[in-house]
Amino acid sequence: MGPDLPLAIAGALDTVVRYLVVAALGYAAVVALTHWAVRRRSISPFGAWPRLVRRISDPVLLPVERRVIRLGGSPQDAPLWLLGGVIVAGLILVSLVHWLIGMAFGVAALADAGPRVWAQVAVGGLFSLLMAAILVRVIASWVGISPYSRWMRPVMVLTDWLIDPIRRLMPPVGMFDLSPMVAWLVLWIARGVVLRMF
């Protein structure tokens, strides 16, 4: 297997993911714009286009509407939430694919490296995992996901040890809680210091 094959596979995977994200973004934009035009009475809700959009969007939009209602919002805002969710999920997906491709090439490059390089990569990976867990925690709090849900428990375990002491020193001011951002900055600085020691 030549060195060009893994690069070609990585490039193809990246391209496919980008096309999927763009297609999902186009779909969400069409749904949001059509609902906006119907709400403004620019187009009739009984026309062929709005009925087509409603038919293709209802399976996705109805769960979003239920979630928005549970959070106390208006179900008419569901198309905007769908568009925002697609944007955030698309950015996360593209970033995750880039990270996985970089990780795969990094592990392949480590095959001939010594133990010091392996330790440096492991420590850097641990810091990256903790920083990613903080970002997941912040995004989950924005969209109203309970910190006690099953898939959030590992995120809370990974981050509570750092965020809780910072929150005691810097309690939230109104609806603003800066402790996750401070924790992320502490990890970022600590990662730089520790990696320089290697």
C-alpha cells in the first residue's frame, strides 16, 4: 500500500462529509426560509411549494418543535433552531473528521517514534480530551441538555474536578457562568507548559 492511498482515502472522506454538511445546511435553510415566508404571508401555506417543504421537513421538524415547546419556546421558531443545530452539528462533524484523520496519520507517524514522543502525544491527547469535554458541556448547557443524562455523565466526570473549584472562586453572575471558559484557558496554558517540559 503506497503513501498516496491513505491520503486519497482521507481526502475522499473529508469531501463526502463536507458535501453531506452542505446538503444538510441547504435543506435546513430551505425549510427555515419557507417557514419564514409563510409566516410573513409572502407565500400561501396551501401552495405547492410550502406543502412539499412541509412534507419533507415534518419528520425532522416535529421532534425539534416538541423540544422547543418543552424548553418554553414557540414552535414557530423550530425551523431556526433546526438551522442553528445543523450549523453547529456540521461544524462539530467536520472538526471531528479532521481530528480523526489527523489522529490516524499521527499514530502512523508514531510507529517509529521513541517513548518520549509517545508520552508527549499521550499527554497532549489527554489535555485535548479535557478541553473538548468542556466545550461539549458548554454547548449542551446552551441547548438545554441535562447534565444528569446518561451520555453527559462522562463529560461531567471529566470536567467537574476543574470547573467546580473555579465556580466556587468565580460564582455565576446572573445567567453568565465564566467558569468553563476559565477552566478551558487553564487547561490550554497547562498543556503548553507541560508539553514544553518534554
